[in-house]
Amino acid sequence: MRKVMQILKKIIIFLIIIIIFIQFLRAYIYNRVAPELKKWHEKSSYKEPDYKEFKTVEEYLLAENRFLKDVFSEVEVNSKDNLTRFSKNGILSSLDKDGNNINSSFEMIPENIKGGVLLLHGLTDSPFMMRDIAKIFYENGYYVLGLRYKYHGTYPGELVKVSQKDFEDAAIFGSKMIKEKLKDIKNSEFYMVGFSTGAAATLQYITSSIREDKELPKPEKVFWLSPAMGVSPAAKFGFLDSWVSLIPYFKKFQWLDINPEYDPAKYNSFPKNSGIQVYYLIKKAKINFMKLSKKEKAELPPIYSYTSLVDSTVLDKDLYDIFFKMENSENKLVIFDINRKFEEFFKPNLINLNLRDEALDLDFKFNVSFISNYNTKKDDMVGILNYYQGKFYEEKDTGLKWNESNFSLSHVSIPISPENSIYGKHSILGDLKLKGENNALYLSPNLLYRIRYNEFFEYIEEDIKNTLKKNN
């Protein structure tokens, strides 16, 4: 027995040595091929405003504004011709014409407030990504707060500091601020909207408000956009890279992507830590959800979710699984299909998908709308296949249509209007057409041709408006 234990011990030591060797080899190779780190890949010397220090939104916004100005000064590029978000007065600057940072948190206050809405953006994003959705609620009489997470909207080096708790704290702080805004308004309702990681933060929040902290304001309805209910399981092993990157020579290895920072409202570079923290946030939210009793599940608010059939950022099967387990007949899942005109270019699993068969086989207990030209294969003949209480209701003359050159939506496009000034149909990034020779750019072509706006944003707008009308 002792000999067996000695052999096992040697095998374990050998495997550990192999793992260490592989890690250092990977780090060495990455260090050689990856671009050089810029000053915006470092940590800021300024401390983020702590939500707990503020009793009103106004106090927080003033402190955040000062903070963003200080942080921006650390990495500012003086040349207006430089294609970086950090070029003051440049065409891709994060500052608008009045010198305001578009990445900051924001309020929209209608004259007569019916209720309040908290909007939580995604990982590497900023509140700017939520402005088009925010406008829908604002124009319908709702006070809107688009809140920035810590370490977002500044520069990517800050994401090395982020933790899952930062997402949770943002949801709690924002909800309490909206409760304060609505305290003197009779019959007001509170809603939450989460994009990508923001959806995971809302799931964690609503399950916590039921199971752990019953004093938290409870939303009457929740809206999800490209919800992150599942990410690659590989994210949890990112810590194995983190300890290697502590060695100064391997500093680059803490980054999954090191890219040019040309996007004014979103980071292009991605540190591994941020992926790890989102993985833990989602895991915690799902564990909380699974612990809910049948009675507690009945307390969950109706959830309206909008997602693309193809999404390279999150795992859609996890979203569908959550919806099945919620067992709420008021929930609604909206799926934007691929442009079937291009079926010959798609992978077989996408071509063969038939939602009508899927719905009948799975017997959905919630509402589903499938936005697709499945039957026509034509750009200008996009229909809606609605599944409600076991029956199909098909809408053909919808007025929805594809741009003739677009083959699908994307994860990042769902909350963005075609009229958006940065990502819209006729904007610099929305209409980006870089062309040249293969293998000349370090930047992945995937970033360059990924669609940035939602061709069917009008559907989301009308769907949200109809949902709001039901409460009036």
C-alpha cells in the first residue's frame, strides 16, 4: 500500500510539473506574439467612487464625473487624428461635443413620472450601450437610471480589479436610488433591465431579494437583452494564468485579448480576470435560483428576454434552461433568427433548426416569438412566429426586413438602435468597411465585421411599449 501511495505521489508531482511547464510555455509564446501593452492597460491611480458613500443619485453622479475626468487625464492622447478612444477631440473620443464623457452613468427624468427603471450594462461596456433602450421607457413616462459598474467606462486596465461583488453592489445601489426617487409617487412600478452581464446581475438581485434580503426593492418586471446565463466553463480556470502573469515578464498573459482601443464606449482589450468574475456571478445567481422553493419561484417577476439565435459571447442553452425552470407563463422569450437568404453559408445545425417542431416537442410553458424569414428566404419578408399557451400565431405582414448584406444579429447589437450615433447603421463603427490583405492586421476580422446595431430594434421598442400599456 505504501508503494502505491508513493507511486501516486510521484505521478501527482509529475503532473503538476507538466502543468507548470505548459503554463509557462503558453505564457512565453503569448508574450512573444501579443502586441505591446499601452498605458491604458495599466491600473489607474485613482480610486473609484464607492456606492455606499452616497445617499442620492445626484451626489454619486457629481463624484463619478470628477473621477472620470481624472482617470481620462492619465491616458489622454493629444493628437486628434489618433484612432483611439483616448484622443481628446478625436473622431472616436469618449467625450461628446460638450466635453461630457459618454461612458458615465445617466438619468432621464420625465415631467410626470409613472415609475422607475434601472438599466445595467454588460461586461467591458458602459451605460452608453443602454441609452437607446432607456429612451423607450423615458418617453413612456418612466424615470430612468443607467448605472455604470466600477472599473467600466474608464480604460481596460481597470478590469483587472473587478470582482463579482461589484456587479451585485451596482444592482443594489441602483435599486435603492430608484426606490428613493419613487417614494412620493403613488402606484409607481419599478423595473430592471439587464444587458448581457447585467441580466446575470438582475437574476442574482431578484433571487437575493426573495431568499436573503427581503428589504430590497422588488421589480415588478424584468427585461433581458442578450442575457449572460452561461459562459464558457473554461473561464473558471483563468486563475491558472493569473498567477503566472504576476511575474513581470509575463504581464501580458493576464490578458485574453490585447486590441486597439478605438471603441468610444466599450473596451476591446479583455483581461482574464473579468471573465472569471462574470463566471462566478452567473454561477452564484443560478445556485440562488435553484434553491428557490416552488412558492418562492412564484414571487419572481415576469421576465421578457430578447436574444439572437447566434451569439458567440454567451451560451444560449443556459438561457433556455432557466426559462424552463422558472415555470412562469407570463415570461416571454424573443429570438431573432439568422437571415435565411444566406442558408448555404451557415452551419448545418442552424439551417436545420425549425422552431415550430422545437416548440411542439418541448411544450414551452412560456411565450415565444421567433423573428425570421424562415418561410420566404427574402430580406423584406420577415415574419413573426408567436407561440402562446400551446398554440402558434403567425404574423406575416410585419414590415420588418433585413439589410441585404447582413446575415445575422450579434450579442452586442440587441440593445442598439439603427439610429445610434456610434454603432448605428450610418455611424463610423456601425458602417465600418476596412478592406485590405489577409493576415496584415493583428486585430481579428471578427471585430470588424460584427454587426453593431439591431435591424429589428423597432420590434423591441413596440414590444416594450405594449408591455408597459398593460399596466396603465
